Amino acid sequence: MRFRPLLALMLAFCLTFTTLPSSASAALKGREQGNARFGNVVNTGQADACTVLPAGSSGSISADGQFKSLCLQPTEVSVKLPANKRNKSDFAIAKIISPRFNTSLDEVYGDLSGGKFTEKGGIDFSLITVLAPNGEEFPFAFSVKEMVAESKKGKSIEPGAEFSGPTTTPSYRSADFLDPKSRAKSTGVEYAQALIARGGDDEDLARENVKDDLGGKGEITLTVDSVDADTEEFGGQFIAIQPSDNDLGSKDPVDIKIKGIFYGRKG
């Protein structure tokens, strides 16, 4: 009997919402937020895909002003594996295992000046993990942060034009990341046990204990394939080489090569 008031309250609450008019229900839901592209790709499995210009687009636009909506979609990732007795050091194609369908960079924007792309912001890095042929996993941050890609031949965006330059790769893990022994850069915990755990002057153990929030530098080349002069859109292919994660300083990074397609337009 003591639950009867609660049951009555729940029944009244349900009856209130089932008798609301459709206009009131729409008001509660509100207007759909977002852009038209989201509406076109939601639940289609294509949200990670960059826009592709029609084949044969061969206009030319000035590389001055601003660019926006720059999208870079990886299609192939390779890891530079160390040399062994059988093979020399070379890039080997790896399999993306995380995230499987969300690796693209999008809505990147910046300045165009004198035939130079200077990145200013946007969704400009993505955390990715790949599986190399030797069974080892390599996490890295695919990044175009602080990109300054310049053309050495001209100041126009046209088919065949190449824009190359450096990028900055952020640390895969932040200073707050705790390893299995609760060590992190920002916690002040450098040793999991007593001072004997330091192991004297063991360099490898010191690198494992003392965390360092390290970033890296990369290089990227954008090769333009298609240009629509009317809409000031452009697209093509890119190749980027950058370091893998260094596990907050405890591991030596390896080179990662990312190939893919890109799309952008002038602002």
C-alpha cells in the first residue's frame, strides 16, 4: 500500500505526455541542428568520407585569401619497420584497427597567402591505431596542426600543383594519462615502489618512470587533381610522414606514412 502514491504519480506523468498534441511534441524535440551534409550522410556509413569533385574539373583559382572545409581522408597507412636479417628498413602497409570509420580530419581552415596554406584551426588531428604485418600495434596522432604547405612553382591552385611543408604532431597521450602503475607527468608519481625501483643508472627504466609529454614534427604534400573555378572548390591526394606515439617518452617513435584524398574550398 505504501507504493500506491508513487504508482499514481508515475501514471499521471505518463498520461500527461501521451496526451500532448503533436505540435507540443515537436516543440519539445526542437529543430534539427547541424548542416545539410550531415542530413545526407547520417546512417549511411559515409560520414568519414571527404567530398570528391567530378572527374575532369580542371579550372584554376588564386592561392590567396582563406581556405575552409579542408577534409583529409586516409586511404592507406604504412609503418616503417626496422631492418632485420631478411629485410631492410622499409614502409609496410598496416591495417587501421581503431577507429575503423572515423579517421578523417575535417573543417580545417586557415590562410592562403602567396601560394601557401597556413592552418589555423578545425578538427586538425585524429588518434589512430594500426596493426603492422609483424603483429605490433602502432598508435599515432594523424595531424595537420600548424601546417604550412607551400607551392614552389606558382601561386595558383590548379591540377598538378603541389603544396608541401611541415606539420606538428601532438602527443598521443596527455600529461594526465596514468600507466598501469599510476605514473604520469602531471601527478608527480615517478616510481611505483621505493627508490630501489630506480635500478641505479638504468636509462630504460628511467624513461619508463619519468614521463615526458612529447610531440613531434611531420611533413605533408598536397597534390591537386581537380579544381572547380566557379565554386572555388579543389581536391586531390596527399602524402604525410610523421612520427608514431612515443608512450610519453618511454619508446622510440617510428615513421608513419599516411596516403589519402583531400577536399577543400576557398572561404
